[in-house]
Amino acid sequence: MQEVGSSANSANREFVAFRVGAQEFCIDIMGVREIRGWTPATPLPHAPAYVRGVINLRGAVLPIVDLAMRFGIGLTEPTARSVIIVVQVYQQVVGLLVDAVSDILTTSEASMQPTPDVASDLAKTFVKGVYAVEGRMISIVTLESVLPISAKAAA
Amino acid sequence: MTVDTMAAIRQTFFQECEEQLSEMELGLLSMDEGNTDSETVNAVFRAVHSIKGGAGAFKLTALVQFAHTFETALDYVRSGKLHPSADVMKAMLRAADVLADLVAASRDGKEIDESSYAGVAADVKALTTVEGEEEVEEVIEFQPTVIDFGLPDMAPEPTAAPVHEYRVGFTPRPELYLNGNETVLIVRELSRLGNAEVSCDASAVPGLDTIDPNGAYLSWNIKLSSEAPIEAVREVFEFVDGEAEISIEADGQSEVSDAAIAALLAQALGNASAGEPETAVTETNSEDHPQSAPAPTEVIASETAAVSPQATEAKAVAVQTQTTIRVEFDRVDRLINLVGELVINQAMLSQRVIEANFAGSSSVIIGLEELEQLTREIQESVMAIRAQPVKPLFQRMSRIVRELADTTGKQVRLKTDGEATEVDKTVVERLAEPLTHMIRNAVDHGIESPEERIAAGKSPEGNVRLSAAHRSGRIVIEISDDGAGINRPKVRASAIKKGLISPDAQLSDSDIDNLLFLPGFSTAATISNISGRGVGMDVVKRSILALGGRISISSRPGQGSTFSMSLPLTLAVLDGMAVSVAGQTLVVPLTAIVETLKPKKGEIHGIGADSRVMAIRNTFVPLIDVGTQMGFRDTPADPERSVAILVETGGGARNALLVDSIQDQRQVVIKSLEANYGTVAGIAAATILGDGRVALILDVDALVSGSLEEQIGGDVHYGTGG
């Protein structure tokens, strides 16, 4: 529902920053329902490789998207530090598997920089802009693009 | 009143109509069986009357008129002027059907062509004119006013009619003020109709020393020139009907007074003997407070009560039995979901406790057992909320039988049994279509014509029996007829002709009966518009299977056929077999499983590139390796170390599913995969296991057809490659 950067420019907004591989990303905190530890997922047949399967979220069946795989970085090896960020996009609730949550950023829309013009498909498809925070570069992920929509169509 | 409130009241009205219709039909059927005691007749009368009253408030003219005709006939029965003979009851039942149609049409905002039911209406009307008594037609006008929701849109549109001169006398009684009505509003409303000259008569006001502060002493005389008809003028006073003396004179002509209306009302209700119209009116209105917008049922009931003491008793009975509340289904579903989670949580907790190795006698274990029992009870109680009796469904069927008997010229009687049997609402809803089809079949194909029946030494009237019962946690519905039974030679010949079986196939009687369920099979030589609409028993079977049910058939030539369906009581849980495939737990719906087998050496044969079949008692069924099919592993499993589950699809095809091992049989709570993900080929839904993990429920039909497609796809691939 909360597309990053859709509202007022000047207002300060909060983002959840997380690590996928060696890179840092963030998503608008308004889209985050909860953050929970990794539990083994039940694999789904005929699912894209980045869909790790489904887990039980208090009685609801929650699909898990491996963000590293989604971004083409490679399959995540879940560890004790691995985290599932539960996000809601429109009516769909999905868990994003990431390596770790790093911090909560408070920043303004104005300080967002456009995505550097690189050849990577990842950047073009999933990143809508970047923030520079204490010498780090944090990419803002557009939630809609990471959802397993193709799976829906494939059915 | 806002549009929303209006819509809500309208919705309530139609909801109540459903109840009234069902009540009416039940009563009529009971009357048809000879129970013509006053309570039954009154119940039917009340139901029709309530519908009429409510319909009047919504200006559903066609409905009001028909209900009125019907009601009049019922009143004749009630007052003993008309004997409820078989013919009379037949007409009444047909009228009930028309009334139901009219209600449905009004609800959906459709128009029903009057000619379509004119015959029935005339028949019913004829019942009351036999005695040569005149019916007071104007009553229709007045009846609806009894229940008034105080809707602003009730006033008719001003027409281009000539200007009338009205002289209106309006003397409020103390009740008017007590009920919070305001004379100024009424006078203002009146002046909206046209040019009004209002004068107040304060002559009755006593001196200050004798004045009653709660009294009413003023009266008004209004000279109104308006194009509006007198009804419109009268409607202004609907709010305060009975709370004031109202006289309306139009163009010098005196209008019907309250008392006269009451007299007509009483007469129409078959109790003109009252002779005290004044009392009737007061009573009626003392119970009728339009401001509180009570449900139509109550108002009508109280009105009837004022006129007929018999009805009062009957009403008391009705009130006692109707201790229900309306709850939105969303809320119930939410509760069911929560309880489902509670059950899973409880199972998880138990498992953890066992893993933690508590001593068997410890109080923790005892507490857990109690908790388990409680949660199970809660689950059952919650499921019971969604459960509904099959009664309304069966009532619909009796209507279908009546209509069919009419069109086919056959004499059929439907007997129902176990109407109070309860099953999940969704099951009831989704049963309607297959059941209708089967009932049509029973009447159209099963029951013979009266001549044939007599020739066969049977009574000319055929019987169709519809029964429901609970049996070992499922609902069993049976439809049986005492007709000719399945014509097996004809079925067989037809199946051969359609290429469904080979001419030399060896088939047992039950095999032949089951041919009826094959897609593309229809016994009717000519397609009748009753049961041969291109949907056959295969569709029935498929919809029953989709509900997790099973259907079977038995037939004895000359004595009739019985279709028996067994269905789960709820769609929220499913009986399944938990199996292991490549380290994953999958659930196979129990309804699809025929048997489980341990493949032996030599029973599995390769066919084609990578297809295999399994020999089961000299027939070969395709073998589906669930592990590879689901993409859980790349290499096919070794059949001799696996278990084969023989399954039957909705189409009747048999396949063997190869799984690693069988865990157990259990009841699982069905969880949707679609909500957050989407549909997955070969998977029907998901469930949550005792350890909190998600397990997938196989969609056997899709799995089988998916495997077929893959093989065909493979062939094409090889073709282009070569």
C-alpha cells in the first residue's frame, strides 16, 4: 500500500534498512507488518526459485521471497541471524528473507538520490532510488516489484 | 432517513421474507398432509400477510396484489368458508411458488410479467369467489399503511391532476405529543402539498388552574388547495394515525374516517364481528410506533393480534421459538479462523511438552489434556454456528417436484426426511444445483407416467424420497424414487454407441449404473428441457466431489433407484491422509483415495519414454510419481520402496500416486494459498501441522491432468526433436 515516496516530499519518513549479501537496502516502515526469525519453509511446487516456500504466520499461509535470489545475487543460506520481514502490499502479505536488519532510518524524501545509471537489471527493476547514510549507500526497494506476481499468473 | 438506512430496512425486509416464505411453505405442506388446525393455517396466513404488509411499505404493487389474493383465499380457509381439499392445496402451493418468485424478483429489482402467473392468480381468486362473496378491493390501499417506516419518499409525485380543495381537521390527542410528534411538522408537511390556510382552534384550552400539562387542547383547521390526491393528504398523517382525530374533506366530499378504515381492515381480516372498530384502531396504533421502525413481522403480528385473539396465542408460540440473532458471516468466519489457530497452537504446545519430556503423570499433561478437550469442544461449537438445517434446500426441491409434475403430467409426491439435519452453510448452498438436477432426473427419468405405473401394478402416484442424516461425522443425503429403475440394457447400448465402453466389455450391474456418471453420457433419447440440458450426472458427480463428497447409485429394475451422497459437514476441515514425499508432508484428501497398495516387483511397467503404469488386479493404471511431479526431486522414486495410493478423479479415472510413506490419517484445517500467493498447479490448499509447519493438500484431479499434459507436451517435444 505504501509505495515509497508517494506522499509529501518534505516530511521525514522512516525506513527499515536490511542487508542482503553485502548490499544494503531499505523499505518504507509503513509497509512492514512485523519482523520475525527464520523458520524452515515448506517448498511450493512449480514456484520460481526465489520463492522459498510458505510458512505459518499465526494461522495464515505466508509465502517467503528470498530477496537475494530475487535480486539475482544468489540463494540465501539461512542462518540464526536471518530475518523475515513481513510486508503487506495491497491485500497480499509476503515475507522477505534477508540476511539481517541493520537499522531504522529517518530521512526525508528530498535526500533521496536517483538510482545511479548502471547496467544491472537489479537496479532498474527493484530500486527506485538511493540514500547516502554515513558513507553507506542504501537502495530503496519498490515492494511491488519483488512480489511473486509471476507465480499468480503462472497458475 | 438516509438511503443507507432505507437499503438496510429493505434488506431486512427481504431477509424476513425468506423466513416467512419458508414458514409459509412448511405450513402449506403440513396442510397438504391434512393438518388443517387453526394454528397451522394461521401461521401460513400470518406469513403471507407479513410479506404483503412489508411489500406495501416498499410500494411493491405486484407483490402486494398477489399476496392479497392469496391471503384472502387463506382467510377463507381460516374462517372455514373454504375446505382445504387436495385441489385447493395444489392451487395454494402453486400460489406459494409464485409469491416466492415475486419476492425474489422484487428483491433483485426485476419485473415479472403478470401474464406468467395470471393463471395461478385466477385459480386462487376463484377459490374465494365460489361462495359468491364480494371482496373489498380498497383494502389493498389501506393495509400497507399499518406498517410505516416514515419514509419521506412515500408521498406520491404531484401529478397534473386538477386542484382539489381539502378541508382538514386535525385534533391531536395527548399520545401524539407523548410519542414525540410535533404538530408543526405535520402542518408544514401538509403545506408542501399545496396552498394551505391554517387556523388554530384554541377554544378547548381550559383555564390555567385546571390545565393538564400533558394534555392536548389545540386543534387545527387547514384549508388546502392541492393537486395531490387525497391519499397523499392522508399519508401526511400516517405518523400520527390514531394519535389524533383527523377528518379530511375533499371538494366538499367527506373522506373515509379512521373508524371506517378500521372497519374495513377488520372485515378484511375476517373478523368483522368485532363491531368495535374504534377499539381496533386504538389497539393497533398503541402497539405501532412508526418511529422505532420495528421489523415488519412484529408490527403485522401485533396488528393481527388486535383483531384476532387466536392469532395472539399463535404469536406467543412463534416468539418463543424464535430466539435467534442475525450475525454477519464475516464475524463467524473470523471466529472459526481463530479457533482453527487455537487448535493448531494447542497441538504445537502438546508436542513441545512431549518433547520436553515431562513425566507422564505430571499435572502439566493433565492440564494439557483438558485443554485439548476444551479446544475440540470450542471448535465443534463454532462450526455449529455455520451449520444450517437442510430444510430450505429440501423445500426448494418440493417446489421443483411440483413444477415438474405439472409439466410432465406425472403424479409425483415428494417425501422429505431429516430436514433438521445440519450442515455447513456453504455445503447447503453448493448442494442446491446437484440436488436439483438429481431430483429432476428422478422425476423425469425415474418416475413413470400414471398409465405405465398402473400397468406395472403400482399406484399412479410416484414417490420421490429425499432424506438427510448424520452418519459418522458426515451428512448422507439420499434421493430415491419408486420408478422403473435404471434401464441397464439401454444404458449399456448408449455407452457403446457413444464410444464410452467397448462392445465386448464385461460389466457388472453396478458398473453399468456407474456409467451414468461418465462425462458425455445422457440416457434421454430426446433432450427434454427438464433434465437434458447438456449437463449430465458427471457434472453432479464433479460438484459433489468438489465438496469433498462421494456419490453412489443403486437401482433395482421396476422398483426404482437410489442416489446416495455422503458429504463432509464442513468445508473448513478436511479428512486427509498425511504422506511423506521427499522429506515433505503432503495431505491427500481421503475422498479421492480408493485404496493404498505396496507395489511389488513386476507390477510396475515402463511405457513410453518416462511414463509408468502399475498393474492392479489385471488392469493397468497410470503411475504418478508425486515427488518428481511436484519438483521435489529429479530422479523417480523406487516403487518397491514406496507406497502407491490408488485415487479416483472426478471424471472416474483411476491413477496410482507414488509416495514415500504414509504417516497417518487426520483431520486438517484448510488454509488458503490464494490469499497471499496464488494458485499452485496440483495443490488444492494448505494446512498447518501440529509442529506449526505448513503442509500442502494435493489436488488429485489437477495432479492427474497435469501429469497427462506433461506427457503430451513431452511427446510433442520429441516429435520436433526427431
